[in-house]
Amino acid sequence: MKKIYSCIVFVIVCVQVFGQNNLGKTDDIGRISLSVYIPDQVEGLPEISKDFLASKLGQIVSESGFGSSSMENRFIITPKIAVVNKNITADSPSYTIIDLELTLNMGDGESGLKFDSYTFKLKGVGLNDIKAYQAAFKMINSKDPLFKQFITKGKNNIIQYFNDRCDYLQTQANSLASRNQHDEAILYLSTVPEVCKECYGTSLNNMVKIYQDKLEFECAKNLAQAKSLVLTGKFEKAYELLAFITPRQKCYSQTQELLIEIQNHQCATFLAKAKASWAVRNTEEAQSYLKEISSDSKCSQEALALIKEISTWYKINENRAWEFELKKQKDQTDIRFAEINAIRQVAIAEAKNRPKVYLKYNIYHW
């Protein structure tokens, strides 16, 4: 299939049966992905301090066992900073002293649902605001057990959230699929964390079904488009649209009929060009045309006769063999491999190609 869409790296890994919601250590894609988000409206916070705070929060996420994935940034941990007190000493040099109240909020940046929060105090002293903030943020100990408790509680709330809403998620995904928005449906379901055992398994099965529906839809669409291309003589483009349609798809038999028509046309065209090249003993050019002829096309025997003629000429004039075979059709292993690759790419490409949906998170009431 020419157009390879996005998704699901885990669709083709395997459908696993999990015995519990809290799984052991796994790769990032299998964990609940949690992104660090520093909102622009953190008043007075220098840009360099935002980066430093983001790094600290990233350490907390990592130490707490949450995954970080580039596939999506739906679940976030975001700070809310309140400056309780700020003083500048009269000494020379003067120092800035700030007392902060830092609240970490964890939630769904898409829906605006907050899962948990944790508030603590910090104090920083420095020669200027930046150094004072840096000093305060350095006090954050990512290994503090209280952070892990906060993250764990939020994680459990996320699991409960998905398990409670699983039927709704499937309904929404099926609604998208019914409007032929298959990639969006797959991406939507792919946000279900693997640790949500029951909902993850249900979503995984539904994604496979939706992907198959996507193939059927694209099969019919590509077949119609290929027929139009054949009528205008654009055989190569038509062939590209049909090349990876598999026997499991309903339009496969019609596809094969059209492919045979395309192959036979190409066969006649390439054979004529090969003969013309051979007439002037341009064997390299003749070979380039012959290799485009399929072994099961109607002129394959005539092409083989030309190959034999060229080979005989080589033996007489070049004293060496001219080994050449016609193009073999892709076997089912090749086709299956291409199909699996397509499945693996569905969510990934869809997530990359779509605009950043959550650039402005719905966190205003947090």
C-alpha cells in the first residue's frame, strides 16, 4: 500500500493477557506516558529557570517509574508556582531571597481532568532572580518518597479512569471509524495505557478490527483510483496503489484482475523497448527493460526467448554467461511483512503528522 499511515507499535508485538493492572518493568511505550509541561503563564519565572525546573520534574517522573514517550503527550505533570515572599538584602553584593510554594498537578491535558496534586515549599538565595530560582529548584530531591507516592496515586487514578470509561472510549473510536477516520480512531485507542489490563486488551482487539476496516476501505478506494489511472495510461501509479493488497481483503480478486491487465500492458511496452535496445546491442538498457517484466505476464515466454538470444550472443562474443531472470511476483511473506510494517506505523505517523493538539492544555482550573 503506497500510503503508509501511522500507529501501533504494540499492535503487532502480540496480544498479551495480563494478570494484574500493575505490571512489572517494561519499555516506555508500555508504561503510562507522562510529559512535563511548564506553562507560559508561570509569572516572573525566567526562561532558563523553566528549563531547569522541567529537568527536575523529568527526574521525578523517571525516578517514579513513569514512561516518557514521543508518541503522545496527553498525560502531564505541570507546576503551579506561588511566590510567598521575596526579599533583596541591603548587603553588597545584594542577594535575592525567595520563598516559593510549588504545587505539582498531574492530569489529562486533553480533557482537563486533574488526577492528583502535591504541594511543598522551597527557599532559594542567589545574586539575582535566576540564581535564586535555581537554588530553590536545586532543593527538589527527585528521590524523595513523597514524590513517588504522589506519582503512584496519580497513576492509580489514571488506571481507574480508563477502566471506568473503557466502553465510552470504544464507542468514540468506533464512531470515528464509521466516518472512515480510521487513523484517528487507532490513535485515540492507543492512548490507553498497557497497565490498564482489561481496557488495554479490549482496545487492542478493537484497533486490529479498525485497522482491518481501514484496509478494506482503502482497498476499495485504491482500486477505484487505479482503474481511473489505467484509463489514462498511468500504469505505474496504478500498480503502486494495488501492489500490497492481500488475499484477506475483499477486493483482492478484482485487484488481481486489474494487476494482470497492468502487467500485460507493461509487458508489451517493456518487451518492445528491450527488443529495440537489443537491436543496437545495448545490453544494459535491454536488461533494464526486461527486469520490469513479470514472470507470470502473458509475454514472459517471448521475454525469456529474448534473454536466451542475448545469453547466446554473450557466450559467443564475450565468452561468459549472461545470467538474468524475469521479475518474480512478491510472495505472501513479502506482502505480509509490508502489511505488518503498515500496522506498526499507523499511530506513530498519525501522531507525528497531526497538529499539536495539546499545545494549549486545558489546565486553567487546576
